[in-house]
Amino acid sequence: MPKLKLALIVPGGFDSDRDDGVIPALLELALELTARHEVHVFAASGPGPTRHHQRQGVQIHQIGDPRHIEPADIARRSLEWSRLGWRLMREIEQMACPTGFHLLHSFWAAGPGLMAGILGRRFRIPVVLSIGGGEAVWLPRIGYGGSGSKVGRMRLALTLRLANEVTVGSDFARARLNPGAAARTHVIPWGVNCEQFLAPAMRPAGPPWRLLHVASLNRVKDQRTLLDAFAVVVARLGDVRLECVGEDTLQGEVQKYADALGLGSRVHFLGFQSQGTLARLYREAHLLVQSSLYESQGVVVLEAAAAGLPTVGTAVGLLPMLAPQAGFCVPPGDSKCLADAICRLLLDGPGRETMALAAQQFARNHDRAWTARTFEALYQGLVLPRGGFVSEPRRPP
């Protein structure tokens, strides 16, 4: 494919000096695309002026964000992106010289997607939208999602209409769109760098047993159900350890609940961990446990799979696409079913290993290179005219 000039518009995740300020799946995709194309990443950042830097060869433009908004607050994040719109437009106009961009690719619909759609129309550039959050859902019990209001639903509808192509990371996420939007949406999971996590599928038999949970501590990830299930597993199997990796956004609430259940000595909250440490934890665990109420994909399922670690968890995101051969699903919020599934798989060594091998093969078949090639096929359909030659990138009018 001819070399393209691409603009990736993202909600963040490309900080220059903080490992915890990176969204690994987005960085991996940008790295893969940079090997063949000129890639510019436009990311929201903390307060301050627009900054420019490179991360592993990726050209990054940090658009200053005057206020800090929690990423889970989708409605407020989208409003904040409207404030950033003029800064983003000016930055893209400046980077369009001497040549413009062939294509804009936005990630998340709540803010970046709408801005990319507007800029695509203004600059007459095709737009690819990748939905990666809860923009199309509303979970009233925890107040999560972007479709809980008429304004939110209208914003999503406009964003979808402005995009030339739409992608999601799972069949589960596509089914949350309205039928018309779902029909034109491609399912493209965000693959991982398998070599970074690679490990044999065989694990030493327990006890002791080791469970791993990788997710921020928040309402959507539903760690209360996880801990309720874990309490049952401990009562049945005895020597079991649960390690939880992820930023705490609930100010110790989950830890207090673990103590109330008498699990304080068996649950270890590790906070944010680097990808290198996370790879080691995947290799040492017997199962990855997912308890989320909603996932658009769940990249950690593929990271674990690459390390030969199968996932048991709620039927959200990517996991239903792997089950039953390469993963095990239970209904969200059902701690008893989750506990039963964990115990069953821990005690079935051959079955767990067979599942791990199938999961690992899925991860290899859908790695970061596969994701980039699949996106490039979409790009090609948008920027190559019938003659098969790439057109000159469009400059702003």
C-alpha cells in the first residue's frame, strides 16, 4: 500500500514521561502504522499549552486541556472536547503544510470522534471512527455511558453519520448500536504485541492457586462481584490468591470491601503496573478473571491470551467471541456463576490448558500487525480511487 499521511485523534494515552499515561493498545497500533506511513497523533493532555514530542518514533501533538475530567465521565469529556476543538483545528491546519492528511482516524466517539467528523467535513478528508468506550450504552444503576440522555444519543448519531467508516472491538459492542449503524460497522479487535507477553500455556498445578484481575477499580469493572465470587472460591478451595492490577478511582472502597469479607490477606491490590511487570503476572497466574458490567473489547483478555492465560469472566466485550473454546463466560453481576466457573477451571488442568492454547492462537491471529493491516484495508478503500493510485493528501481549504 502507498505511504499515507494519517492523523490519529485520541482522548489521551500518549504522555511523554509517564508509563501510566499511556493506552498501550493505541500506542501499539500507532507504532505498527508508523513503520509504513507518516503518523501524527493528536491527543488531549493536561492543563497547559500544546506540546510536541515523539514516543518510540510516533509523532505526538498534546493538545492542552484546561480542566481535568475523569475519563469515565463520558458526557463531560465530550463537552470538554468541544472546548478543545479550535485548538485541534489550528494544530491540524499547521501540520497540513506543505501537504495535508489523507485520512483522519478517531478513537472514542464521545469527543474525538465528533471533532474528527467535523474536521473531516471541513477539510474534505475521509474519517474512520473506532468506538472504544461506553458511548452507545447507558447503565443507570452506576450512571455509566454516553446514551443516558437525549443530547448524548443525538451526539452519537451525528458522530456516526459524519464518519465514513465505523469500527468496534467486538460483536458485543456492535450489538449495542442501533441496527442501521451496526450494519455498517466493522468488528476489528485491537491486537497486542504478542511477543511482549509470550509464555507457555502450561502452569504448575495448584494449590496454591493464583488469580489475576487487570482493570481500574471503578463501578463499571464491578469488583464487588469479583470479591463476592472470590470469597466462595476461597471457601471451596482454600489456598487461593487474587492479585488486582489497576488504578484505584474509588478511594479505597474496594479494599475496604475485601477486608469486610475477611479476604484482606488473600487479595493483593497492586495499583498501576508497567507492561513488563504485567507480563510477568500473566505468566504466573492460573486464570485471568473479568467481572465488568460492560466492555467494548477488553484488551487485557488478548494480553493474557498471548501469555497462555485463559480468561473466565462476564459475557461482555471480546470474551463471548472467544467462548467456549478459548474463554469462559458468565452473566454480568452473577457472583455464584463466576465462582463456579473459576473453581471448575482451576480443578480441570487439561481443560484449562486446552483453553489457554486456543486463546493464545486467537491472540496471535489478531495481533497488532493484523489490526494495522485490517485498518489499512479500510484506509485503502477510502483514499485510493478506482485507478489504484493514491491521491494527493488534501490541504485545508
